[in-house]
Amino acid sequence: MPNDNVTADLDILVTDELDAAGAAVISDGLRAYYVSQAGFYDLRPLAVFVRDPQTGKVIGGLHGRSEFGLVYVAWFFLPEDWRRARIGSRVLAMAEEEGRRRGCTRIALTTLSIEAPGFYRKQGYEVAATINCEPPGLTRYYMMKKL
């Protein structure tokens, strides 16, 4: 049980600025907890970058992570003029293949109704949950696929 004297004097702050040292305290503490409970922690970042062939600069792609047998795609973007050329399908397939190499059995992501739920369905993803967002009519889809 926490010490009542300590909890009475806590300074709890809500902010939109991510402090690297503060974030490290949280991630390091969570990592230690996972190891104590699961016996291991296997988080690895994952990224698939698409580069412009003329400039070599990154123009899009995806990034996320793998952990505990799951690939999670946090962000996926391609510029409008690079869509519909099957590049997105290739990027997603590469992330899925890397997940398999890492021993993952599932891949998950979220997308908004104004983004690409139809694209992900075509790639074999199923809707696991939906949440209505603001403004009314906007929906967030939580989608998953077995690898």
C-alpha cells in the first residue's frame, strides 16, 4: 500500500509535450514489469520505408513494432500520387513477412473510416472492433490479420 504522506504530495501533470526522460521512466518500468510477469520482453521496432527513386528520400511507408507475437502498425502513409499502384500492398506484405520472421502470428492496426478500411479488408484484415469518433460519422476500425 502506498505511503499516504507521499501520495498527498504528488505532483501529477497533464501535458502535450513528451519528456524523453519521463517517457523512459514509464517504458523502463513497464519493460521490467513485463519481464517479471512474462519472463521476457521482446519489443522490436519495425519500419518499411518507401524511397523516391530519383532523390532517395523517404516519401512514405509504415512503422510500428513487434512484441509478444504481435506486429502492430502504428503509422502507415503514402502520398496520394503513389497510391493505387500496389505499393501499399507491397509495403504491408513486407511488414507481415518480417513479422513472420520474428515469430509473430498476428498483425494489428487501426484506421479511420476516412482512411483505408477497404484497403485493409482486401489485404485479408478483419475488423476486431469499431469506435465512433468525432465528428459524428467518423469511425475508428481496429483490424487484425493472422499471419
